[in-house]
Amino acid sequence: MKYKFHYLLFIFIFMLGNSFVSYAQKQEYYQLKTYTIKNDTQESMVDNYLKNAYLPALKRMGIKNIGVFKVRPDKFKVSDKIYVLIPFQSLATFENLEAMLAVDKTHLSAGADYIHATHDKKPYERISSVLLRAFPDMPKMKPSQVKGERTDRVYELRSYEGPTEAMYRRKVDMFNEGGEVELFESLGFNAVFYADVISGDKMPNLMYMTTFENMEKRDVLWDDFGSSDKWKEISGMDKYQNTVSHADIYLLYPTEYSDY
């Protein structure tokens, strides 16, 4: 009975945090969790946990539109990462997540093999986590409507680091007031999110994700983007020069249990 009471109390606090979000915070928050794995056994353990325990538990808490992605096949790279993108309506929901999982009996039962794995049979090598806040010009996630075989789809995750905080803010301005987000939308890039990294190991930093039916469609749209008059206009402005010191591009595809 005491166990059940604690769980219901956590549910109440969790939902209470959600109830105030429309008044206190317009922009969503995102957690990007990255599992580093070294073999098929670890991949299977993480997949089984995410599919059968973790995602169902998050959905019982009212968290929707959870994306799970893997690196697209490349003969020059080892596909050793699994990415999990989780949207939160408030920081309170993020803060309470682990406590909620710890008292969710269904989660504990369904994820037992992963949760109680031994040191010599661990399910992953490392987990990294980045916390983000959505851009004003796209305050809510848009789950991709891209169709077709999941393994053919391209979910392009980009990370841009700025040389200083001030120059980074100008790059963020380029996306919002400068019209870059609007340009992506007009060309049909099917963006999932654009966001500031508010806690991570690479800062100052922004990240965003665009989606395509396949690599051919992706390449055509990026050509359209680079040749557009709007991009030439904003990229040529003095205030937006030298605002990115490093960029990482990850070409991913959604797992069969990803929400989009």
C-alpha cells in the first residue's frame, strides 16, 4: 500500500508540473540520450529495454512523440550508437522522470534484464545526455510525417557549436529572426525540432533535426537550400559571419518502435 501511495504521489506531482506549463513555459524541453554499444548483444538488450519497458513507461506518464534512431549503414563507420529523443513540457517532468521509473512496477518487471544486468554483461558502454530548450520560432516538436521504409528514411541531426557565447547567439538569431527556420519549412525539410543546448559537453551549442524520405530527396533539398535567394541573403550578412566554430552531422534512421 505504501509503495502504491508513493507511485500515485509521484504521478500527481508529475502531472501537476504539466498543468502549469501552458502558463509558465511556452517552449518545450528535450533530452537527447545516446547509448554507445559495442556489439549485437548490447544492441539487442538496449532495444528490448527501450521497446518493451522504457518507452511504454514514459507513455504512461503522458510523454508522447519519443524518437529512437540508429546510424544509417556506412561501410566506413561502425554503427555503435542508439539515440533517444524525449520531449518534456517542463523541466519538472524531466526532473521527476527517474523517480517515476523507479516506482513503476510494470517498467521494473519488463526491463528486469536490462535494469539488473551484471558488470560483466552490461547492456551498453556509456550513456551521454544533452538537455535542450526549443527555439522560439518552433516551440513545439513536430513528429515527422515522412513515409516509406524506415531504413530508407534519413533523419539528419545537426549540432552547431559557436566560438563564443555572443557569436553563438547571433547564429541562434539567424535561425529565428533571420528566417532560417522559415526557409527550412518553405522548402519541405520536415524539421522535428530546433533547440538550444542548455546542458551538455559541447557549449555554446544548438541542435536540430530534419527528415527526408531517402538520401536522394535529402540531397536535392540541400541543393535547393544552398541555392535559394533567402539563404544567400542571410548567409551574406556581416552579423552572421563566423558564428559556427564546429559542426557535426549525424545521418540516422528511425527504429521500428520509434514513434516517428
